[in-house]
Amino acid sequence: MFAFSVFDTESLRMFDFVRKHTKIMMGLMFLLIIPSFVLFGLEGYNRSQDKGVAVARVAGRDITQAEWDFAHKNEIDRVRESMPTLDIKLLDSPEARYATLERLMRDRVLAASADKLKLVTSDARLARDLQQNPTIAGLRRPDGSLDLERYRQLVASQGMTPDMFEAQVRADLSSRQVLASLSSSGFTPAAGANVALNAFFEKREVQVVRFTAADFAGKVVLSDADMEAFYKRNEAQFQAPEQASIEFLVLDLETIKKSLVINEADLKGYYEQNAARLSGQEERRASHILISAPKTASAEERQKARAKADELLASARKAPDSFADLARKNSQDTGSAPNGGDLDYFARGAMVKSFEDSAFAMKKGDISDVVESEFGYHIIRLTDIRAPKMKSFEEMRGQIETDLKKQQAQRKFAEVADAFTNGVYEQSDSLKPVAERLKLEVQTASNLTRTPAPGATGVLAHPKLLSAVFAPDAVEKKRNTEAIETAANQLVSARIVQYTPARTKPFSEVKDAVRVQLVAERAAEMARKEGAVKLAAWRASPASAELPPAMIVSREQTQQLPAKLIDAVLRADPASLPALVGVDLGAQGFGIARVNKIIAFEPATEAARRQNLNQYNQLWSAAEVLAYYNELKGRFKAEILVAKPPVGAETAQRAAAR
């Protein structure tokens, strides 16, 4: 066993926590080391009365409720765009909203620190980042040039001009420098790391006896009086949640599309202007010879590879018809070499840039100069060009009509959204006037609760809408809710037509549930009592212990034993082995383990040992980054002014509602 210093004990605790909470630490590292890139407009997200309310403060400057709301809306839109199937409720929980506020404060702290340290971003660094930005890459035309009009539209949708957007990117890059050097230079001495790792991975031989509640459930005898007493003590567990029957309106792009009629002239005009684009991309077929020379190769190796490529190029140009044979014999691309270097047809975006630029600049039958890429040196022969087949107007009519309806619906949505928002507010006692004016359908739903039913989807499962429906004004006066944004380009308003307050269910209705809970409680109590008695008896007379065969356990190899029991086994004093330990497992009963001996940790391979050390160093670096960030928060007097939601608050609310 190891003698731990205070430093090593804390190291072990940190490593244990990190290993058990990998997802949390991944999120923490993302939060602190890789600044989020979210397009925040300068106009803000207007929330009327809340616009000026301060929710956090950094370096004497407030973060307002409006900025928080707008940032969270953008965060939801960004995540939803990259993961369309993600449950929207996960993105708009109290915990998720608070995380957005923490990110906002983090960004302000880093920006203040970058300004204080005079950290700047050069024009070259800014240009390189914009060139690599995946959002902007999606705006490039087939020839690689940037579609400036779509670029302006993108940044304008966030309330910015291109200059404002680029200034924001520059500021973001400057802020990243604050933590970058610290996160990349973390180091822990091997001796301290080895002590912590050895203790963390240490194994122990144990014999375990479990006394589970299920083993004693059949021995529990209950009377009606017992169950009624339990029911009265725990009435809060048997609540029927408040319920409402509602009317609601949904305004979204699909609704607007249904009302649109596109005339024939517009369809034909759109076809004439976009026929080439709609028909698809030009494709090219090429063969190549690759001489490998990765970037990690030495200068001498790359020089030899280039000389070999030059020699093959000369041979190919001397006898173009021999290109396929040269590729089979010499190309180091194992995928295409057996086929004479043939790469089949490809469009723009399928190959690395240098290869693509050369292939699309050639004529059929041409052989390129030597082309350098990250894989080495290529000699390319263009074997065919396949232009997209131009489709007729009739073939494209359906797609064109869909595209135009989508475009017009998006433009019209903003106008209709204002009418919808104002209408449900100004005529708050009914949804019918707005429905008639905008040709919307008034829908109904019954037995709605404050939290969504398990598996519920759609607008009626959206936390914001449910919160608005059960707000005091909506419940007491049965007024329309405000227009709630439940998804991109989707607004909903609802009003209660019938309301049932929360109530305690009568005993007769929940008697079976009471029985199940009370049996589980009594059985667990009996299991714990039996386990404690056995533990005392076996400690008094070790020879009388009835134990199963031994097994090996560790933090990595738990044998599906409860965490509390594993923790007790690994904390057993090595100087007193063999030793009996007992653990009260609460509702799971009781566990007894005899710890026989310690099995020291030995990495399977040298590579595994290095991997463990690297992981430990990374986690230690993350801890140092966190400590430095916390110091920066103190230096710039950063504070959040709203209460942090309790962990699992949303889950607890849903459980209570059920």
C-alpha cells in the first residue's frame, strides 16, 4: 500500500471524480478551453420589461436578461441545426439556460482579460480562421469563391454587418489566447502521477455477501392500518398534478406554405435563372499516381518522393497510354493502384483542395504537373468530364414550386408573426379572431400538465409553452398566453378553457402504489437489520462467516457491485487485512465484504502506461485552467445575480407530477 501525501490524496480524488464524470469534464473543458463560437447580434433579443434587468456582472458591466435570452435562443438554434433529432426540452431546461449564462459570463471574463493583457489577433490569423469556418465554407460556390450575398444575409440575420461579424470573430480569437497557453503547457511530475494512478487502479480480492430488499419482500406482512399510516406520512408522494384543457394556435412555415399559390410566370422565371444550379454539379473522372510523403516525413524523404514523382511524370508524358500501367506499378494509393489509378467520378468538395483545383482546371486527356497535397505528390490524368444533364421545366416544376414556397413563406413569416403576436395580446380573451384573420385552425388538448407526459413531443411538450399556460394570469383569468417561440419559425399561443387544481389522490385510488412502496421500505429495513447482525457475528467469530468464492474488484472492474460497497472495500485499512466491512446500502439493503488482499496495479503494456499518464496530465491541466479561470473571475469581479437551479430540478418536477 502507498503512503499518501496531502497532494497525492487530492490528486487521487480528482482523478476518481473525473473518471466517474467523464461527460461533465468534457463539458468543462469545452466550456473553459474551447470558447464557443455563437453569432450574437448586437440588437439583442427584446423581452420588453426584462430588457434592462441585470442577471450577471463582469468588470462593472452588466449582462442583461435580454442578452441572456438572446444568447440562449441562438444556442438552441445552433445545436438544433447540427442535431435536428435532439429533444428540444433538453435545450431549454433551467440547467441549460443557466449554462448559457455561465458561458456568457465566461466570454466576458476572457474578453476583459484579453483586453487587459493587450492580446490581439492579426489580419492573417483572422483570415485563416474565416477560411476554415465550416459555416462560411457552406456558402462557397462550386468554383470555390464565396457567395457574398448569402454571406451578408447570414450575418444580417444575426443583426450584424460583415465588418461587425469579422470584428467579433477577431475578439473571440483574442479571448482564446487567454487560456490557450495554460491548457497546452500543463505538466505533472511522473512520481506524483504514478502514486495517484497506482492507487486509482489498485485491485483487491474480496468475498461479498448481499442482503437485498427483494430477498425479504415475501416476509413483509402489512395491515390496512399500516398502509393508511404510511399514506398519511407521505401524502406529497400521491399528488395528482394540476391539469388543464386548452385551445391553442400554431403559426409556422408549413401553415403559411399551405396558403401560398405560386403563379406560372414566377415558376418559369425561377427555372430560367436557376436551371443549371438545380440540375446538379459537373463531375470529373481522373486517374492518379501517388507517391506518399506525409507532412511528418523529413525534408530528405520528401525530396526523394518529389524526385520519384518528377521521374514518373516524365514517363507518363512520354507515353500517355502507359499511365494506367505506371499507376499499377508505382502508385502508393493502395485503393486505386490496382485499377490503374482510377478514382471514378467526383464533384467539387470530394478531393483535397490542391488535387481538386488541378483536376477542374484540366481538359480531358491532360496530364497535370506534379501536385502536392497533405498525402504526398500526385500525377493526375483527366479521363472524362460529365456535365450535369439539363432537366426540363416540367421535370423541375415540383421542386421549383417547393423552393419558391419555402422562400416566400420565410419572407412572409416575419409579417404574419407580428400580426399573430399582437393579435393574441390585444384580444386576449379569445384565439378565434386571430385564427380567422390568419386562416389558422384552433386546436384543442385535454389533461395537459405543467410537465410533459413521458414520450410527449411537439409544441405541447415545450417547457416554455407549458410554463405560460400554467402562469397565474392564464389560470385565473383564462387569457391567451403570449406568442411563444417553440422552434425556429414557429409561434404558439394557448388559453385555458377548463382548469383542475392539484389534489391529493384518495387512499382508495393509490392503495396498490402505497403497498408497493411500503413493502419495499420494510423489506430494505429487514435486509439492513439482518446484514448488521451477520456482520457483528462474523466479526466476533470469523470462522463462522459463510462467504462465497473470492473475486477481484477495482474502480474499473466493479463486478456490478454498488459504488458505496466498492468505495468501502478500497478504503479498508491494508494493515488490517483480511478485514470485514459492512455497508448500509439504503433501499438496496446491506452489503458485507471480506477484503483478503491487495493486488498492485500493473499496466498491460508500456503504451497503456503512457496513455494513463497522458490522460492524468490532461485532467490536471484542465484543473489548472479551471483554477486560473476562477482567479480571473475574482480579479474582474464576475458574479451571477440569479439563483442557480438545483441539480436535477427538472427531473424532480417531472417525477412529482407523475
